[in-house]
Amino acid sequence: MPRIAKQSDDWNFIVTPQQLRLPDGTPTRIFATVRTDTKEALGPISEKGYGILQNADFINTIRTALAGLGLTDYKENILTVNDGRRLYATYSFDTRVKKLAKVGEEIALILRFANSFDGSLAAIGELWGKVLRCLNGMALEKSKFRLQSRHNKKINMDFVQKVTAAAVNDFDRALAVFDTLAGVPISDEQGVNILGHIPLSESVRERIKNIWIQPSFTEVRKAQRSLYTLYDAATEMLRDYEGQRFEKAASLNRQILRAIVKGLNPDVLADIVKPIPPKPEVVAEEPKAS
């Protein structure tokens, strides 16, 4: 059974730096970020004066930055994972839509922002897309952007506005790869072989394979089979996976996209459309008679 990640919509809590103590009460030199409501230690920090970016301040900065850019027509979804160690805020803009030329898909803009209290990630933003036909989330290449300048640990609203505006302006260019993928036809068997070359668990691979072989939507069944429709099958599977394992689904989404995009290189494509040869059977040697 896969481990179910601890996900929650409880995000508006306070975190403070606290000095850790030994069981006998002796203070140590180690400080950690600690939730004031649950007393959960979220992650070690270097010193008491460490700059903590509270979730409420982070979300208010994002909302203010979006409003300053005229981006107010969104649906907001905020969740935390691993007892609040990391926060993800997703903003879906279903009225800000671009159409892929080759396949006719309508892709809506998504902005996703993340913050952490355990040092696992810096405050970042990321550009995503959403297929309106089926609400599948689509990762975009090289779409992450920092929300803090390299020389300033604090989050600055003007800087957040600047980098977010640049990402939104890049949405058209970022989507172009999907039309390129749609221009590379593959057969059902080749699609299965490509999945075999991607390091996935057997359960995930089989679920994607089933959608690839028997597409859920009429539009996909009628479309030419291509690298794009293979990625589309993966995002459909991950759409439901995301409900219980948000971080894992996002990571797999990026991983699968990177692997499929490599198929735009004809030499790489020629290799990954071939079936993976079975591993040779290891036969144990008979013990020698003494």
C-alpha cells in the first residue's frame, strides 16, 4: 500500500523559532520552527533570529500581488502537507484560456505558489496549465520562479508582482511544446513502450497505460495518437491521484513531461519506442560435489 501523505486545508497557523531542549530541560544549540497550535517541531533552523515567512503573510502577499496585476478572476485552493511543513496555494484562471493550434485543446492558466517551514523549498511560484475538457493539470517546462530576490530573505510584494507578471506573459511560449508533441505521431504499442522507459511504479504505469489504450474522452479517441495524447493520458491519471498525494502527483507530472519531451529528439524517440528487453534469467549454479 502506498503511503498516504498528510494533507490538510488547515494553513492559517503561527510558527515561531524555539530552542530545543534535552529531556532534562537543558537547552541545546539547536533551534527549530514550531507550530504554536500543535507544538509540532517542523524543521531545524540555524538560529533564533531566522526569518520565518508566516503562511498568512505569504498568502496575503500573493493575493495583493495578483490583484495589482488585475488577476482577480481565480479559484483559490490552499493546502498544507506533512503536518504543515509545506504549503501550496493554487490559483486557477478558467477565463484566461489559450488554444493549442494542432489539437484544438483549450488550456487555462494556473499559478501555484509554495512555502515551507522545514527548509525543503524556498518561496517559489510555478506556471501550470489546465485542460478545460477534463480539468487535467499540465506541468510546463522551466516554469518555476523565485519569489525572493537572491540577496533578500524577505518576500517583497513588488518583486512577487514582477516575477509573476513575467510568468503569465510567458504562458503562450510555455504551451508551444504541447503543439510540438502533438506533431509526433506514435502507435498504441509505441506509447506503451515509452511508458516502460519511464521509471514509474507498476501501479502508476498500468493506470496510465489503461487510459492510453482506452481514452476516456471522445475527442481524444478521435485525435491522432501522438506524444501529446500520451502525456494527456498521464495527466488524466494524475488528476485523481493528486487528491491524496498532491506533492507526488506534481513530481510525477513533471517527470513524465520531461521524459516525453526528450522524445522530440529523433534519436531518443527511436530508442524509447522500442520495448525494453526482458532481464536475463539468473540460473543458480549447481553446487559442486566435494
